[in-house]
Amino acid sequence: MPDLGGLAAGAHLARNFHAGLPGYAPTPLVGLPTLARRLGLGAVFVKDESRRFGLEAFKGLGSAWAVARLLGERLGMAPDALDFAGLRASRPQVGELTFVTATDGNHGRGLAWAARLLGHRARVFMPAGASPARVAAIRAQGAECTVTELAYDDAVRHAAAYARETGGVLVQDTAWEGYEKIPAWIMEGYGTLALEAAEQLAGLGGVGPTHVFVQAGVGSFAAAMVACLGAALTTRGMPRPRFVSVEPHAADCVFRSLAAGDGRPRTCPGSLETLMAGLSCGEVSTLAWPVLSAGLHAACACPDELARLGMRLLARPCGEDPALVSGESGAVGAGLLHWLMRPEENPETPGDAARARKALGLGPGARVLIISTEGATYPAVWEAVTGLSAAAAPPHHA
Ligand SMILES: Cc1ncc(COP(=O)(O)O)c(C=O)c1O
């Protein structure tokens, strides 16, 4: 069993570091009371990561903390002494480093940003079919970015080999045997989101969510939420919620691993093609899997249509609910929730939805937290799905 306490403690250090970064602000946590009523739920909350550091996704939290820890190690600085100004000032001592990674988009953009901020370089590899908008966003942070012919998991192996051959430093957001230290720091970095959410929920009356839907690609994010959000809520006197992972059908490695029921992870073969680019991963992180195996209440695999439904639901809310800009991988939890709670609107699968709803314990007493992990990172898709203009998207709710 992984050291959950260590992960949660690391999240506090990460948050202190993040708080000193330019542009840091806790992202909003909003309630959607009209949607909750419509779905027959007690409450729906959304933690909105679309404006995190101006990067449109939560991922920069992980890469910034991992880069800080790596630099701190070279400088002999203790983790609790790491701060932005100090790391910038000691840049001449460290020399110029090249951080290397593979990405579906958001992690690479976050790493490129963190490298630039701290005075270093980034080299980013993307899987086949990567969207030009995501490539451009990474290059805009000053990184060199190449789209490969490979599926995601092979692009990760390619980046690892490149780093080995060129003396670069691999900063990958997934772990495998022998490569766990840096992915653990990345997971700690995601913990900042969990600490903010727990504080915000405490401020909303402190009843806390009964369920948290967490998207899974390689599972690092979901595991970080299981470990850090679970701990942060119970520390503040709220009960531990049920964590439910959400993945695309086409890349459902966590679902397959949990369904196998023997505690051993499974891979998802094939091209992993899905609209949900950020979740298009076929192999679970070795660090994330034990946390997910022990801590998930359930795993769900969804068709792309539920991501589209979620994007529309959040972009075009009902009643007084605020509008949210949520991309494919960010919105699938909202689409899944709608599928579960409004089976009459899914005439092909009402029985499945009813069974799943019951197994998850969703009903009028449920208070569901969804994490919209990205904004319109592929604006053309967001516009096509929502029928709205990304440029004219709501500036933001309060
Ligand atoms: C927007 C978004 N949500 C969720 C995830 C899932 O994170 P993980 O790969 O750690 O499971 C990603 C991963 O890139 C992402 O980009």
C-alpha cells in the first residue's frame, strides 16, 4: 500500500510553493443548484480548473512542484524551503536543464510553463493525432514540441529514451517500476487542488460531498484526489466521500483493472482513440494503481457522447447556475452524472443507468463534486460541441 500520509503531507508543501508562484489563485468551486434539482440530487459542485495559472488545466500544479523539487535536490534545499524567488535566484548555480516529457497536451503545456518560469528548457513529445491547438499552446511556452506517430504509452517510452540519450531530465506524470520519485511529486502537486477544494467546501457549510467523480488517464490525478482530498475533508470534519473514476471506453485501463478484481492492473490495448485526449492512456501508473485499487468505490467507462453532453450542460446551464467552460476531459463527469440521473433521456440504456445509480448510491441525499479539469484546450471542438464562441465565452463567474 502506498504512503498516503506522505502524499497528503507533500501536498501541503506543494501548496505553500504554489502560493508564491506568479499568477497563483485558488480556482473557483461553484454550486449548480438548478442542475442538482433537475437531476434529483442534493447538490452538485464543480471545481473549475479552466483558469489555473492561465494554462486552462490543473496540470501545471504537478509539473511546477516536480521541477521545484528537482531543482531543490540539486541545490541541497529542503522541500519546505523551496520558493519561486529562491529558485530563480539560484538558476546560475544549477545551469540550464532540459526537462523532457510526453503528453496528450495539458501536462506538456504545464511542464513547458514551469520550465520557462524557472529559467530552463522543455522538450515535449506528443502522440499521433495531437491537435494543432495543443501543440501551439506548448510551443507558446517556449518548448520544443514534436508530434510522433506513436500512441500515448509508446510516446512516454520514447520521451524516456530521449531523456536518457541526451542528458535531459524526464518529468513524466506517470510511474513505472524504477521511475516513481518524480511522478510522486507530480501527484503531491495536484494535492493543492484538493486542499483548496476542502477549504472551499468547508466555507460552504462544511457538509462536504458524498461523491467525487475523478477523471482518469494514467490515474495519477484520481489517486492524488483519493489520497489528498479524502484526507483534507476528514481533517476538516467532513466524511470521506465515495470516489468514482471516469474514463473513456476507448482508454479504460482503470476500469479494466478494477473490474478484473484480483488487485492486478490491466492495460487497454488499441489506438486509444477518443475525443477525451487528456484521458487517452492505456496503462495505469504503478504509483496510482494501489491507491485507486484500495480507495475507489467504483470505476466508470464512458462513450465520447457523454463528454459532449457534459460540455453542453456546463456551457449552457439552466436557471441561475453559472456557465462554465469545460473541455472534453473536464466535462465527462457532468455528462456521466446526467446519464445516471436522467435515464429517461437515454432511451437505449435506462436499465444500465438505474443499476449504476443504485450501486453508486446516488439520489436526493447525494452531494456530488465534479472536477472540471480543463477549459477549452481545443477551442474548435468546444465551439462545435457547444455552439458557442470560445473567444466570447463567459469571462468567469465570481
Ligand atoms: C484535463 C485532464 N483531466 C484529467 C487528466 C487525467 O490525469 P491522469 O493522467 O493523471 O489520470 C488529464 C491528463 O492529462 C487531463 O489533461
